[in-house]
Amino acid sequence: MMLCVSLRFSPQSPLTCLSYSMETLPKVFDVLRMGLGGSLRSRRGGTSVGYLRSARNYAGLAFSQKIGQRTSPLSGLEDELLGYISGNKKATEVAHSIWKCIVQKGDTVVDATCGNGHDTLALLKMVGDGSGRGSVYGMDIQNCALESTSTLIKESIDPNEVKLVKLFNLCHSSMEEIVPKGTLVRLVAFNLGYLPGGDKSIITLPEKTLHALDAARRLLGPEGLISIMVYVGHPGGREEYAAVQAFGSQLPGEEWVCCKFEMVNKLTAPVLFLLFRK
């Protein structure tokens, strides 16, 4: 069986087509490190834990997994990435693993499309630490989605942590209306398309999604991430995919590193875009 994967870095580097044998698969992780770009620093101690050069400088890449006893926040992603490449991991699993490398306890994050609440719950577990710090702002235009999200959270989390989640029946393009002014957001997650198990005629639309991405860009703090899962197998999905790619491609390379994970021989497989602010 052959599985084809494309990793593309923007705005300036060309499409990178990678061919693997099982012996060379671990080299792919170096590409992921470059894709999350910039200089990552540990927010726990303020110590630099690695410098990720651009894909164009791959031949001269110098990446340190450890400085002293501090481990890179990207450590531990190898299994998820290799699982995705071999077809044993979903793109959503890769996304959640990457979020865990970016989000810290006490952070503010946004789930721009709650759906059935699985992303909201995952984010809540990342920011909550029992001290009452951290915030998850969740949005969806469908009340039934918010009801499902609320039920899932109440059934899965300690009551003291539930209060960290604030749910709003609003379009994702309105996120600046719900996040307090001056708050720096660590991560904004989008899961585009339609509500699983819901009305498939109600979908996210390219124009609204572009407004939402622009709002997310303004809210995001340094070393923050916009994560976008685009489902292309439904009417309108490809148009939204094109809009998201165009948005990421125009972000300035000195401030952002943008990449995507895409199955090139499974045309309806979801595509994960990662827009990392340096």
C-alpha cells in the first residue's frame, strides 16, 4: 500500500513532495519542526529551547532537542506524525498533539467552531490546572452544537473546571466580540464544514471564515497558533480550502510560518493548516 502526503510551507518555499521508506520516515519530523517555525521559548522558564529555521535552509538546519536539561516542546510528536504518514493516525489527532506543545496551563484559547465539543474539551484539559486560571471561549452558530458541547464538558470535567468554558451562539467571525479587549490568545482552533450528525446544509462559508481568520490573527499573541481543519469532501469545501490557503500564503514570512498536512491521493481527506506566529 502506498500513502502520499504533502507538506507545504508558505509563503515562499515551494511545495515539498516527500517520498519515504520505513527506514527514512523519522526524517519527516525535522520538516514538522521547521513548519512550526520561528524561535520557540519555554513559557515555564523563559529559556530558549530551539531555533527552527525555514524550509529553504534545510541543508543547514541546526536544531537542538535539549539545552541543558530542558526538552524541546516539540518532543513527543514523532509517533503522531509517523502515524499520520502511515495512515494510522487521523489529522485531528496530529492537531491535538501539536496544540499540547503550544498551549500552557492558564492560557486563553478559542474554539471557533465547537461542533460536538471534542475540541473544546481537549482545549479545556490543556488550560485548566485546578487553580481557576485559563479560559476557553467556544462559538457555534447552532444551539444544538453548544448543547452537545456543554453536556460533554459537564460529563467529563470536574465542576470547578467547567466555569473556565464560556460558550456563545455566534458566528466564528464575531470572536473579537467575546474575547476581552487586551487579552492575548494562545491558540484559535477551527474545524470547518458542517456539524457531524447535524444538518449538512449548514456549513461554514469562505467569506465568514476569512473574517474569522483575520480576527484570530489580531487576537493571537506571540508564539501562538491558528489551527484550521478543512473538510473538502462536501459542496463548498474546496472553495473554503482555497480561501484558507490564500489567507495563509499572504501572511508575512518574517512574522508567520504557515504549513499544511494534506493527503494527495485521498481527495476528500481533511487538510490541516497551521499558522504559527513567531
